[in-house]
Amino acid sequence: MNTIRSPRTGRFLVLILAPFLLGSCLGLSLDIVLNPNGSSTVTVEYQVNKSLEALGRLDGNERWHTIPTGRADFERSLDRLPGASLLSFSTREDSTNIINTARLSFQDLAGLLTFLDAPGGLSSFSGEAGSGRLLLTLSRGQEDPNPALLQLLEAISESYGVSISLSLPGEGLLTVRDMQGNPLGGFSPERGRQLRFSLPIYQVLTAEEGMQLDFSW
């Protein structure tokens, strides 16, 4: 059995964990299709609030500009991942958000996991493409919740959500767990060839015991 743990890759494609930790003004939709040979395609759509995107352009704030905002950002990042390709990219705007959609391909599971867990060490895959387990960490939890901060967070992120789906070659199981590996209350295990998770980002950010998606097949 092979076990892959995401390596530390520095300032990389920050699409799962970092937006939740660095900015709540972001909505994410991620659709993963896993093929029997371990290759995969990923369609990612994310909404970046215009005020958050503009923050990275201000003098002295370059270090905060960690969310890819254009095709060139994706291409530069994927150049560091062997076997990864950008198949298409489009962008549009509404009155509040910049909405980017990218379709990517990965030749193996190691590249996919590095993409999903850019900071490294928070997610893992074990097994093979035909029978395995993928654990994705969405949030680490609240060590000392601040009620006033949580109210503010709810107010500014109420219109944003996270949606993740995984399509598998065969039957699979999705369990939502806390950081200790216990099933989270309020979530029923889901079975099928396409497993889906959807939740307002506020609820992900404020999960006191953290939140992990446990996919197995």
C-alpha cells in the first residue's frame, strides 16, 4: 500500500486550506474526476471578492496575494508540478466578485494531492487508484473562539460557500470528521460513485474541532 503525504511546497496553488485561513471573502467549487489509472481532471471555480483581490496589489501587501487571479498565475504554479496541465481557463465578473474557472489534469495522485494541499502536511492519500483513502483537511478548528470575531466572520462570508465533489471509478464513501478523526454531528455518511460536500464557508471556518473530508473507496 502506498501512502502519499503532501510535501511542503511554499507559496503554491492555495485553493483549499489557505483561503479559509487567510480570507473569508471567497467561494470555492471543486470537482475532481479520478480515473482507474490514477490520473485525474479537476474543475475549480472560485469567487474572489474584489476588495480581497485588490489587497494584493497595494504597495507592501504583495505577500498577501496568494490566490491565483489569472491564467498566468495557474501556469506558473503548474510548471512546478510534473504531470500537471492547465486545460482551460476563463474569468468573469459580477458586481462584487471576480469568478475564475480553471480545468486541470494530473497524471498521478501525488500531483493531485500537492495541488489540493498546498501548505503541506494536512492531507494524505493511501492505497491505490482502484482502492484508497483521501483525507482532506478544510480547517484545523478553533482553539479559543472569540464570539465577536465569529459574528463578524459570519456577516462578511454569508454569501460564500465551499462545494467539493469526487467522482470515482467505483463505489465510495464520504465521512465528515473532526481533527481527531471522529465523525462530525449533523453530517450523514454518503455513498456512491460521485461523492459531494457543500457548506457555507462560515460553518467550515468556525467548526470548533476542525473539519476533514474522508473519502474512501
